Amino acid sequence: MEHTPVWLVNSFIYLSAAVIAVPLSQFLGLGSIIGYLGAGIAIGPWGLGLVTQVEDILHFAEFGVVLMLFLVGLELEPHRLWSLRRPIFGWGSAQVLGCTLLLSLVALGLGVEWRVALVAALGLALSSTAIALQVMGSRNLLPTGSGQAAFSILLFQDVAAIPILALLPLLGTVLEANQALAQVNHAQAALKIIAVVAGIILGGRLLLRPLLRWIARSKTPEVFTAASLLLVVGIAGLMQRVGLSMALGAFLAGVLLAESEYRRELETNIEPFKGLLLGLFFIAVGMSIDFGVLRQSPWTMALIVLGFLAVKGAVIYTLARAMKLPFQERPVFTLLLAQGGEFAFVVFQAASGAHVLLAQTASLLIGAVAVSMLVSPLLLVAVDRLLLPRYANRGERAMQEISEHQNAPVVIAGFGRYGQIVGRLLLAEGFASTVLDHDADMIDAARSFGYRVFYGDATRLDLLRTAGADNAKILVVAVDDIAQSLEIVDLAREHFPHLEIVARARDVTHWNQLRDRGVLQVERELFESSLRSARSVLELLGHGTHEARQSAMRFRQHNLELLEKMYPHYKDRAKLIAVAREGRQQLEAQMSQERAQQAQRRPHGWDH
């Protein structure tokens, strides 16, 4: 029997570890990153020892970070990136310099030699782009204020890595005799960097789009996928050749193509590779944790990890306050940036090669960074479960809850985009209503327009009584949250059975749950607006206005009838699917027959 290739064995090991560890970690509520890191520890040199060549796989897996930054760049048009220039260079430089200064002072206070203290502080000031962006992406935090701030700081760190690496030889003992030569070499390197960045920008503007257009004309999807990967690999390799961050180069290429007509196709082609390689990167980080160093100096390692996390956390939380980020977003923002970063591995290895750090010191610092990357996702779970619930209402203005008994015939729970339409129509028709909501800013805005909106949580029985539910005729449940909506309905059914309930359903599942509670007046929030959009599409395709309206109305009636037929079976998936398929076929047959009848009634020679 032939010998099985090493790459095939390793691939089997990596995939098996990921398939087992990640779902288990997700099931335990720890997130996918912990699963990947745990898988790496399990199969690495200090676990089962199934994989020993950690350095090789770590360098390969770093390409997942490169692909991730390319995809992030595709989401940022140049004008949006330009609008972030102040946060990038303002808050980014404040974070790196602030953390470096404070970490250096702490190290000097502990008696560490100044060059070692400076290099250690510079490396530890950097954060993990891979973990931070992965967490922010999974939580949909990137569009938020804290997400944009964190991204700006991470981007500055990628830029700052260039001068940090350039500084290392100047601090080393080997090159001190050749200082003049070193300065010349650095000047040449700087010119080379400027030339490469300028070449990428000009090439991206002038060559990339025509080249992608030419490749797309071949109408061969796999070739376009290959071209997408070639683009990222080529630019990343070019950036690394001149000593720049591969991830920064990929991000720059993504920004240049953000306004391209092939942006979505590039995202679709690269996303699967990014996910796999990023998972492999986290596995490699888990494998790279040197438990030998940890075992030899456990207290020193613990002191370094806890110390630099605390110092960085203090600096970053101070920045979050200065940036006026919401209270609720500060803990996650702080924790994501407080951990060590993958680029610290490069800094400490380069510092060891330049004789700034002893090999043992470099190993200790690399181990501390890897441990922080392992601990941070665990701390994030603890923050979610223990800290964030306490932050939920912090920082919000205290508002007085509804206290005077109301007597309006209608009570509206929730005055967001849905509840506002209901309330405005009632007001226009001269009907009074009492509105409850718990968003202070929205209440102020609504009151400024003359609406009677009160602060209060409609899931509380006492507040519903004060709002007049005892005497009202109708309760409109228009809150966003499905669980709260069902809780309000249950409360009303138990304590105010006389109330007619009109409810907003987020989707069909919510609609079924409301029907289970005896609510008959249920409207799906996007159904009617979606139908109107469909009518517009039909008209643009050539249907007359009346014909499009009739088609939409027939579809509406059929959909409502089908929903009623499906409702008794919604807990039986097989029966539900069968009823849905039968209904769809009936609708298609009915509309096809009506189109044929319309065609027969048209005058001869009618050109639709």
C-alpha cells in the first residue's frame, strides 16, 4: 500500500478537529473561536502531538487574515475610508502610543532594561485583528460606533507595524557599528514601500477593473475564482516583499475594488476560503501555545498576561469614554482590543533575531500573547453573561414611568416605525390612544410632535393597568421583540380578557404563536409593503397598472388563505411543507389559466 502523503493526513486531522471541537464549543455557548483554539491545543505538540510543524501551518493560515481584510476593504468605498482618517490616525495613534507608554513604564518600574521594555510594550500594544473582526462580524458590530472605532484602531495598528519592525534593528546590538549603512538601507526601504503602495493604487485604478472585466467575459466561474485568489495572493506577496503587512495590502486592494461592478462576485468567491483559512489560523494559534514555557514560569506568565490585559484595558476603556461610546458597547470594545495580536509573534521573533530580546524572553512574550488570545474569547463569554446585563440600562437618562391613570380606548405597546403609523392614523381620525415605550430618545422625539407617549415597559402588569388597560377596548402590540410581544399578549389574555388585541408579527412563526394565543387580528410587518414592491416590479416588466394590482391582490388573498390552511400543521414540518407546495402549485396553475384567458380576450394583433 502506498504511503499516505503528509498533507493529506494533516488535512484530515485539521478538518476532524474543527468538525468536532467547533460545534461542541458552540453547543456550550463558548463561540467558534474557542472551539478552533481548543482544537489546536488538542492536536498540537502539547496535546495529542498529531501535528508538530506549527510554524509552517501558522504562516500558511495567516492568509485567512489576509482574505478577511480584503473582504473588509470591499465593504469600504474610498470616500468612506477617507471619512475615517481622523479615527484611524487619531484614536489609533492614541491607543498604540498610550498602551506602549504605560506598558513601558510598568516594565521599567519592574527593573526591565529599557530596550526590552520598549519592544515588549510595542508588541503587546497590538491587538488581534483576526479575533476582533471575527467577533464583530458575528455580532454585527462593524456598522456601530464601537465597531467603526475598533476597526479604525486595528487598521492603524497594521500601519504602525511597519515602523515598529523598522525600529528593531536600530535597537539591536549587532548593527550599532554600521549605523550609517543601516540609515541608508532604511531610506531605500522607505522609497521602495512608497513606490509599491503607489503602484498598487494606480494599478488598482487603471488595470484591475479592465482585467477583471476581460476575465469575466470568459464566462468561466472557476477562472474568475482563481483570478480573485491570484489578485489577493499577488498583492499580499508584493507587500510582504517590501516588508509591509500582507493584510494591509489586501485591505488596500479591497478598498480599490469597493466601487467595482465585480465587488459582490469577488465577495462570493473569496468568502468560503476566508472562513476555512481563518479557522485554520485559530487552530494554528492554539497549537503554537508553548505549554513548556508556561510550565517552567507559570507565575511569570500569569503576571505578564494579567498585567498587560489590565494596562491595555485601562487605556482602551479611557479611550472609549473619550470617544463617547455607549456604555453598553464599552466592555466588548475594551476586551477585543486588550488582547494580544498575531503580529506580535512577528515583532518578538524579529526582535530575537536582532538581538534585542533573548530567545527565552521572546518565547515567554509570544506565549503570553497566545494565552491572551485563548483567554479573551472566554472572558467575552463571561462579559456577556455577567457584565453586560448590568450595563443594559446604564448611561440612559432616567425617565419617570407612567404614573397617572389613563382612559383612552386604545393602548399601543411600542411606538417604533410600526406603532407610529397606527398612532398617527388614529390621531388623524380623532381617536385618543395611550402609548407605552421604553426608549427615552424616541419618547422625547414623539412628544415634540405632540404624541402622548409614556415611558414604561408593557410587560409589567402594573404599568398596563395605569395605562388604562382595564377600561380600554383595544390593545395594539407593536413591539420589536418577539418574546416581549408574546409576553404582553399572555398578560393581556390573563388579566384583561375583554381587550381586542391587534398584533404585529415579525414573521410566519411569530404569526402562528400569536394565533395559538387566540389573537385573530395579526399583520405581518413586511407583507403589505412587499406586495406593493412586487406590483411596481410587474409594472416595470410591462404589466398595466390595473393588471399588476389584480395580480398582487390575487396573490395576497391566496397567501392569507394558505396561511390559514398551514396553521393547524405548523408543528408538523412534513405536513406543513406538503400543504405549502400544494398551495404554491394551485396558485401557479390559477394564474397561468388567467393569463391564458386574458390573452384570448385581447384583440387580434395585440402586442403586449
